[in-house]
Amino acid sequence: MKEFFIQDGWYWFLIAAAACYLIGCFNFAVLISHVKKRDIRDIGSGNPGSMNMTRTFGLKVGAINFFCDVIKGGVPAIVGYFIFRDYCFAGTQIAVADFARYFFGAFVIIGHIFPAPFKFKGGKGIASTMGLFLFSLSCEQWWYFFIALAMLILVFLYIVFTEWGSMGSLLGVSSLTIFQAVIFALRYSATLLNGWIIATFMLLLLLNILTWFAHRKNIYKLFAGEEHHTSVRKRKKRSS
């Protein structure tokens, strides 16, 4: 692999951070709801995300919004992976792509949750974060896709049977984070104290902090017994 000297190529990450943040600021829920002559930010919970879209417009529209957000979170990560997959950080055996894909993805999530065009009030980042993990895992080993997909299916089933949408989503993101962290821990077991490895783990932690922070009101309501139930089966009947 080629050596990558951060002092010579730092500006690539600066450009990527700005571009990915702007991508994150583009909100599909706002766009789709406007197509339907409404503004999702004034309906239900006011959150411009897949869960509120499902509650408001039905399962089909919610699924379309979820898919779009998954793509938004996943594609920049793939771009980061393929740009840097032939490079390792100078003086190490650490792949730049292992850091870059989550660096790219993190700024998409930051833009999604804190979009400047919408006064820093955006979605909660679950679908985009799941897309980030789904694509980031499968772009290096195709069979990782099925492991990540299985986790997403388990999350869906948890929401179907418990009707706790927010908690199911958070558990799904946390599970995917742990899975990726274990992969990196095994891959770089001899160099876990390297700064770039620590930085990669910090990015994984940041993704969890962002999504949990965005759901702080839901968590408070959950413990207070005031959280809205998400009945997928009822939404499916409504969409039919």
C-alpha cells in the first residue's frame, strides 16, 4: 500500500468534511412532505425523519424516506473508502480507508442532525447512521452486508413487536457500532494505542453520542411512560 502523509494531504479531509456536512443538510423528509403540500416539521413530533414520516404519511412514504436517508449516509462512506483504500498512514499499517469512511460519514450525520439551512434543527440521524454502517461494512467484505442487514431486520422486528421505535433504533445503531469496533479491535490488536486507531474508535463513539443526544427527549419520555408508540402493523393497514 502507498503511504499517506497527513501533513501533505490534510486538505482532502477538510474538503470532505465540508462536502459531507452539506450532503447531510439535505433533508429528504422536508422535500417529500413539501411534495405532499405539507411540512413535516409542523406535524406530529415535528421531527423531519423517517419515523414521523411513517406516522404522518404511512408506511410506504416512511420506507421511501428511510431508504433515501440510508443512501445519504452510506454513499459518502463508500466514496471515502474507495478514495483511500490503497493508502496507509505513513509509518503504520493502518488503512486510511478505515478512518476516512467514518470521518466522511460522521460529518453527514452532523449535517443531518444540525443543518445550518434549517437553523440547526434537523432529523435524528438513525437511518443515515444505519446506512453508514451498512455500506461501510459491506464495501470491504460483501458478506458483511448480510450481517448488517440481519441486525437491521432484528431492529425492525423489535419495533414491530414492542412498538418502541426510538429505543429499537438506538439499540440497532449501538449494535452495529459494537460490531464494527470488534472488527477493528481484532484487525489492529497489535497497535490499538496508535493515534489513528484511537481516532477511529472516537468516530464510532461520536456517531453513538450524536444519535443518542438527538433522541434525548424520547429517552426522557420513555422513562416517564409518555413516549409515542410506533405501530408498524397499524401503519401498514393504513397504507394499504
